[in-house]
Amino acid sequence: MSNKQIRTIPLLPLRGLLVYPSVVLHLDVGRDKSVEALEKVMMDDHKILLVTQKEIATENPQPEDIYEIGTISAVKQMLKLPNGTIRILAEGESRARILSYTNTEGCFEAEVEIIEDDLTIDVETEALMRTVLDQFSNYINLSKKINVETLATVQDIEEPSRLADIIAYHLPLKIREKQNLLETIDIKERLRTLIRILSNEQKVLGLEKKIGQQVKKSMERTQKEYYLREQMKAIQKELGERESKEDEIGDLRTRIMDSKMTESVKETALKELRRYEKIPTSSAESGVIRNYIDWLLQLPWQTETEDNLDIHHAKDTLNEAHYGLDKVKERVLEYLSVQKLTKSLKGPILCLVGPPGVGKTSLARSVAKALNRHFVRISLGGVRDEAEIRGHRRTYVGAMPGRIIQGMKKAGTVNPVFLLDEIDKMSNDFRGDPAAAMLEVLDPEQNNTFSDHYIEEPYDLSKVMFITTANNVGTIPRPLLDRMELISIAGYTEIEKLHITMEHLIPRQLREHGLKKNQFRIKEEAVQFLIRHYTREAGVRNLERRIASLCRKVAKMIVTGEQKSVTLTPRTIEKLLGKPPFHYGMAEQEDQVGVATGLAYTPFGGDTLFIEVSLAKGKGRLTLTGKLGDVMKESAQAALSYVRSRAEALDISDERLEKMDIHIHVPEGATPKDGPSAGITMATAIVSALTQRPVKKEVGMTGEITLRGRVLPIGGLKEKTLSAHRAGLKTIIIPKDNEKDLDDIPKSVRDELTFIPVQHLDEVLKHALGGGKK
């Protein structure tokens, strides 16, 4: 190595190009700074530093955008082209490292150190040169992109550095890799790097050749199959056989063009049909495409039934099928009225909430009948997989659309009444959240472009009237609940059950059991006996089962000739069905100390809840039993805290509170009980036990309590009132804020009960506790 040579020289940044020493090539120059550098070079010694910039896209590179090592080149020729660019012929001479930039304002000028090549050739260098030449020769034979003359030229080169640079110039490398070779000063390391690159390139070329042969073989096989199929078609034509697939495709194309699909869907169907036409029938994909086209053709895209907007007809239809349920009927009539005035209305999403057996599903069917719409129902109970709603993608084996699209196909129109049964019983797991998928279905702002994973085309659900049913609103996710209009069906009074039985249940069961009216007679007092002593429910499902049981027994009597007709009385019913499982009224037979009657709301309707309190000598501890939820436990603690704070006013001694353990028990412990409505009942029972004042047997109560004794409002007042009426209670204590809910309670029930609105626990105790000790 000689001493370092330092000089200042103009610099030209190159985009996507690199020049090695000993290489001659043409360059087109167009940037102003580059043109200025060339003009300066041509006026001097024709020497310029050609350096590659790091990013091709950089239009005005700065020093940090340019690599550190480039090639000092001699400009042999310069020619100005008509488009304003300059074409030069440059020959690389030596490597140079940029030490610093002396000018960056006009053209770039830099102070550089010239890197001289090591011309020493030892045994290792000689071996490396031969290996590189052998590898380059093999590469040329595989590549066929480099002339054989190039190999002959390279073989005559004796300098190792020049040999490496010429070979590197001819290889299809990325700029970063070429720059690495330019920056590798040690000639042995450069030759080793070239050997690795050439070896890798040979592997890639070998793999390309293998793939090319496979593709060629596959194409030959495909062409052969095509030729054979064409021959088969010609033979079938000569024999007069029916060309089934061609006829099928023609039929499908006609059906698609005649269908009422939107243009975008029609275009998709035709595109899939073209694919189906090209794919052999034996292929698995052929069946997938055919199934998809069938689904597109069978779905209703624009077919709809004409609504019957006659309000009187709808009212008569609903009244004929259902007794009571005035709120629901009123809501359906409102919908019809608005649609009649506007001629168009997005389908409402109604949610019928109530205990089992109150007629939610049959009501939805009656709505469809009143509107003259098709009715379709799907059950969501236990659905855990999101694909049940949105469908599976067609890439899966056995893929199908979701239940919504399946329901629309079954309906056959775009405006059916669509019942989503038991929406509160959906769940979620690792397969997704179906309730989240249901949001798009039930959102009037989104469901006009509902997306099913199988269909993959937007489907309009905006004309569908969705009706959902639920037993318990609490288990419906809040975002889903927000999209629905809740209509509560609390349950039936005894009078309503009597009407439903006489007008609907008995005629239906007689038809199903083949009995005539003169063979099966039942009086109203017998029906009332059946309702009171053989059922205890909010709906009428168990009542209908009892009637069906009576019909079967009467049918057996008639068939065996035992009797020709039966008139059912309470005594006859008891003989046929056995002893009554229930007793009419569950109120206490006499006033009790430490026992208060509360009213509870469950998913199956209202129910009465007896809270018992007993005292025993101890240290003032509180014990809770009866499988109570957290809310009930907190209510008990709050009730006891209030009693302790008001001990003096309630005439309860401190000694009694401190030396008596209090045990609160709610019977029927196997049934989980929870909810914020038992606070005043617990407080009343505690005060009764501590003061030995009995609780009035005819009084039921519901309401939550605060530590200050305030009575807070509760929900489900109608259901609770009906259960109190069934249990034979006469007086109900309710929170003052729940007075507004009394209008929802049937008048026949209101007339038989006395409601006492209260704001404070003192008022509750005044009305609930009897005087004196028992």
C-alpha cells in the first residue's frame, strides 16, 4: 500500500446505479446540481466522484443521504440530448472515501481519500480467484442472460480487485449488496463474498428451472385435458347426447339475468358462473361455487308482500287471538298507522319481555297475520358461535350462511315478521360474541347493508319487522338492549286466565284431542278451581298442560265406553288429577312476630318471599341463610344498621342489641335470590323480632332501604302485585316513587288491593306492625 492520496473533487450522486472501478457505462444526468458538477469537471481534468445515494426517491439529496465510498471516474464523452438531459460516458478508475464536503451550495464538492487496490497475489488469493471464475462460469451456463464472450474477457483478467469488480458488475444484485462489495476493501474478503453470492444465485436459478419444468408439465396436462374434453363434447354431439353442464350454465345465466338481484350482486353471480364454467365438474371447488350461486338465486332481493294496513282488521285479528296484552296491541296499531301515513317506515325492533308461557311467540305470529306478512322464527337460546349469525366464509368445508340469511330464504320476502326467540340466552366463548354480531342486524341505521360472511354481498334487512323475546332483560348486553323497544308482558290475572282458558285453551285442546263440545263440558268454577289449586305461574303453559291431561282422560272414558260425555266440576277434576298441589293464597294464617312478607321479581314472573328473623343469646352477630346474593346481603346489613341507629326511637334497648344474635333466613334456600327490593322487608322483620310486635298477615311490601331509612324505588311492580294478589294479600306497601307504575296494574287487581306509598321506614313500620306484644 502506498501513502494516502487526498484531493478535492466534484461529486455526482447516482440514483439506483453504482459504478465499479474498471467499468465503463453511460449515464443520463438531469438534476441541476449534477449538470453544474459535470460542467466544472469538463473545464478541469474530467475527473468526478460517482457515489450512490441511499434512497432512490430522494430528489435533492444531502450529504447524510449519500454513501461514504464511491468511485472516481473519468468522463470520456458528454452529449446534450433534446429533452435537456446530458448523457455521459464514464469509466471507473479507483475507490475513494469521502472525508468531508467542501461545497454543498452549488454542486457538491468533497475532500476524498483515494483507496488504492492491493495488487499482491499470494496462493490463497490465487485459489479464491479460480473459485470465483468457476462459480461465475457455472452461473453463466445456468442463467443464459450473460454472453459467453463476457466469461472469456473475465478469464483474461489477472488483477484480483479488477476481476472481483467486473464480476460484481454483471450480477443482478440489489444496490445495497453492490455497495457492500464496493466498500469491502480487503480483496480476499471481497472474493469470499462473491463466492457466497454466486453459490446462492446458482441455487435460486436451479430452483427457478425446476419450477419452470413443473409449470410446463402442468400446462401440458391441462392442455391435454382440454383437448380430451373437447373430443368428448364432439363425440356427445355426434351421438345426440345432452350436453348437461352447458345446458345447466345457460339455465343459470338466464335465471340470474331474470332475477331481481341488484346490479352489483348480479355482476358477482355472473363472475362466479364464469368460474364455474371453466372448472371441471369433478373439482371440489365446482360444488362450492354452484352452491353459492344457488343461494344468491334463492334469496329474496326485492320480492315483498303488500302490507294490510287496515287498522280495524289488525285490531280484530289481535283481539281474536289474544286476550289482554293491550300495550303490545297498541304498539302494533301505532306502527300500522304511521306506515299508512308515510307509505314507508323502517321496521321497528320490538322486544317482548316476560315470563315463560305468557304468549310472546304466539303474539309475534299474530302480528304477522295481522300485517299479512310471512312469519319466520329462529331460536337464539344457547347460541355461542358468531358464525351462527354471520355465517361461515366459503373457504371452510361445509360453509353455510348464518341464521339470519337462512331465515330470509325461508321467508321468501324482504319484509317478513322475523322473530328472534330467547335473545337473552345468547352466550359467548372463544368462537366469538354472537350478541355483538346481532348489533348490526338490529340497528336500523346499519341493517340495510347487513354483511354475511358466506354471501359477501350487502343484504337489506331494513324492511324486516324484527320482534325479539326475552325472559330476563338483565342478561341482554346493554348495547343490544339499546337498539330495542321493550314491551313488558308481566303475566295474567286470575280473571284473564279464566277468559283465556274458556275462549282459547279449551277449544284448541278439544280440537287436538278429537273431542266435541257436548262430550267435554267444564264450568267456570271448575276452571277457577283448576287455576287456583293446580297451577302457580305467570303465564298459562302449565294450565294448558292440565287441560290437555283432562282431555286425554275424558277421551279414554269415551273410547272405552265408560261414559258418553263428561261434565267437569271441582270434585271431578280432583278425582282425575289427584290432590291439588297448591293451596289458594299463600298469606300467613295469622299475624307473626319476626316474619314479614316481601315481593320478589324473577325471570318467571312475580313471587312472594317470606323473610324470617329469630333471636338467640349471643354477642350481637348477624347470620344470613337462604342462598342470598350479594345485593340481598347488603340490604340485610343496611337494614340492621338502620335499626341500631334508631334503637331508642323504636324502643329497643342497647342491651338487647348487644346480647342477642340475629339470624335472618329466607326459606326455599335452593333457589338463588338477589335484587335491590327486600330492604324494607328485612328491616320490618328485624324490628318485629326485637320489639315482639307481630307483622300484619295481610300486608306485603317491596322497596329498598338506605342507612337513613329512606325507601328507594324498585322495578317489576306489576309482576310483584300480581303475585301478591295470587297469594291472597290485601295491602301492599310500595315506594312513593313507584306510584306512577300503578296505572300498569289491571283495574280488577287494583280494586281488590290497598296500596300504601311510603318514603321512610317509619311509615312502613306504622302500617306493617300490629300493636302490643304477641
